[in-house]
Amino acid sequence: MADGVAPSRGAAGPPGSVGGDLRAAREAAGMSLDDVSAAVRVRRSVLAAMERDDFTGCGGDVYARGHLRSIARAVGADEGALLARYAAEQGAPAPSAAQVLAVETVPRRERSGPQWQRAVVVVLVVIAALAGVQLALSHRHSARTSAPPVGSPSASQTPAASASPTPSRTVIAAVPAPTGVTVQLTVTNGESWVSATEGAAQSFAGIIAAPQVKVFTDPQLVRLVIGNAAAVSLVVNGHNLGTPGTSGQVLRLSFGPGNPTLPG
């Protein structure tokens, strides 16, 4: 089991059972029950019960199969073998395609809210940048039209004073630098499970396969949990950080505004 992953409490199912295989695959992937819960959006207590071969908390056979599929993908287990063993042990009939689709599309609906919030934040940042540019241009135009031409006396100047004209000044307002955090995550090879939190709300958790790209933004903080660090590359606030870790390594990273760094 990888460093930093605490063993789950409670006895697991016997070796060769569905629950025993689930726990063995999770520990081989170096993931805790909390990591798997964040990746598949299933309560930790339900996952712990499934590892004890107790599927009563899943809400029925169709949901139990859907959870087994999601967990197998998150920990890198053979989902076909798990489902076949579950059917043999539980004596449950295979679900229809419509039932499986209904179970697997629930997490996508749950993530729709944070995606809209992220889009609103991006629009507000663009509007603020455009307003800053417009303000700078307005100040520059005002300075050029109000200043008298070089060498031309004003109406109040005497002939003696007009001999030494005062040169005009051009006022240029500073455009405010963009603020906030922008993280671009690209899966360059294979696949990796990723959990992203923008601010205080989790906005994504799931498996990403190459060559997919995900962008996460927030005014203050973006936090990531990456399950296979060698499979991804990161660009944070316009800085290319490259590949953050090694194959199978689980990383927990936090980025704020400014120049980003990776842990040493």
C-alpha cells in the first residue's frame, strides 16, 4: 500500500470475494476510502460496507452494479471480472442497458451546477479586463484633446509668456493585471483520476483519459488530487509546470494567484 494511505476500518470480505477484491485493488492503487469516495461520488460508509460484501446500502442491484463499474475504473480493477463475481455471489440478473445508463449519468447532472459557476467567473474576469482597457484609452484620449499644441500660447498668456510654451503631457492609466487562478490539466498518456475543488466547492471528480484537457478557475484557490501524476501535465497561471510526478503517484496540490510552484 502506498505511503499516506491509511487502512480502512472493519473486516473486508474474504479473498476471492467481491468485497475482498475491491479492497485489494484499492490498496494496490494507493487510494484510501476517502479518495475513492471523492472520485466516484459514493458515500464512504457505503464503500466500506461493499468491501465487507454488504451491498444493502447501494439501493438495489442496478445501483450496486453501477457502483462496482465506477469503483473498478477509479482503482484500475477489471470491472468485467468484478461484475461476473458479483452476479455469481448474489444471484442477481444482469441489468438492462437503459438501467445502467440511468445510473451512470447521475454524476454528470450533479456536476452541471459548478460548471455554470465556472463559466460565470470566466465571463466576469473578461468583462473586468475589457473595462480596464477602455478606461486606459479614455484617459489617453482626454489628455490628448485637453492639452494645447506644443508652441501655441493660451488665451491668458502674454506675448512674453507665449515665447516659452509648456509642452503637453499624455496621461496613460495602468491596466490592472489579471487576478485569480487558472489551472489547465492535460492528460498526455493513459488515464488518471482527478478531483478538483474551485474555492470551497468540488467541481469535478472522475477518470480523464488522453488527450482530454480540463480547465479549472477560481479568484482565490484551486485544489487538485491527481491519482496518476505521470499521466498529466499542468499549466498554472500561464506557467508550464510540466509533469508533476511519477507513475501511480497520488498528489495533492493547491494553487493561488501569482507564480505557481510544485512541491519539492
